[in-house]
Amino acid sequence: METIYEFTLPKGYMDSQGELHRRGRMRLATAGDEISATRDPRVLANPSYLTIVLLSKVVTELEGMDSVTATTIEQLFTADLAYLQDMYQRINDVEPPVMQCICPDCGRVFEVPINFTQEG
């Protein structure tokens, strides 16, 4: 079973010296990762921060960087954050949210997966 996945960010992380870092690795999340992230003081103060903390635990490498921290993830371009969120969901088999739709012609009800990172 594969537990480490390589990625290339669409935009890349720009460090303080102006260097761009695009390639990296993400590992599968553990139950402990998710539990400890929910207990993080930053998440307790702002639940929206959960994604940042969780990604900082599972993104194990970003080319040319000594470490990946929550601050690193915080400073990503939004396209890169969305890319990593989508990747996290895919590799950890997290079910995407669905929306119920009704066909205007026949009235049939069906579910459509929602992909917030899909373009066009």
C-alpha cells in the first residue's frame, strides 16, 4: 500500500528570499493527526484553521525547505491550498460532499459530487 504521495503545486510556495517551491510529498493521515489537530489551540480559537494544521502534519516535504509548518501552509496561494485539500481528500478516501439535484425535465432526483477545486 502506498502511504507517501508526490505532488507539484499549481503556483508554488514563495519563500522570503523569493524562491519558488512547487514539488513536495504528502503522507496518509492517521487518526492521531486528526485528533491532535482538533485539539490545537489555534483550531480551538478558530475552527477554520483545522485545514492548515492538518495539512502541516501530512505535508512531509516541500522541495528546498527544511520543514513544513502551519505558517508555511498559511502562506500558500489559495490555488495551492485548494489543491492540497483536494489531494488530502482523495488519498485518504474522504467522501466528497454531494448535492441533491432535480432534473427540470423529468423531475428525477439525483446526487452530484461537489468538487470545489475543479476549474471550468
